Amino acid sequence: MPRLRPPSPEEIRERRRALHEDIEAGGLPVADAVRRMREALGMTQADFARAFRLTERQVWEIEAGKANPTLATLNRIGKPFGFQAGLVLLHPRRHDSTG
């Protein structure tokens, strides 16, 4: 597998900003979020696995939506991005100003 070109500092900032916006909007599954975190860092799955004390297979399974990572694993992965695992409403009620 070819090595990824390391992203520039500006690319990293932009990828992190976009990731934060998408997660804040509530529309990003764990598999996509983890893949985008890895890509934002310009890492291969092998590099990401080493950095976060995972196996390459675990990274692949998480990104493929086939894994059931622990909260500790999700928190370890999310911490450098300012994220922590938690519960999110699937269908939040919309509140309007009319009460």
C-alpha cells in the first residue's frame, strides 16, 4: 500500500475543522469519524494502529463499521481531536421560538 503524503498544517486544520462541524451536526457514524481522523493526520491504517495501540485489523474493522470498539478505545482515538464518546439523540426534537 502506498504511503500517504503527509498533509500540510493548513490541510490538517481544514480537515479537523470540517470533522468538528460534521460531528457537531450529528450526522457522522463512528466508522466515518475514525477514518476521517486518521486521514486528517495523514496516517495509514498501520500508522494509526501503532499510534493508538490498536491492531491494523481493529482499525480496518472500525472504519468498515464491523467492530464494536470499547468506550476506552473511542476516547483514546478521539482525545487528540477534543472528542469523547457519549450518547447522541438519533432524532432530536426541534424546538421553535413559539413554545
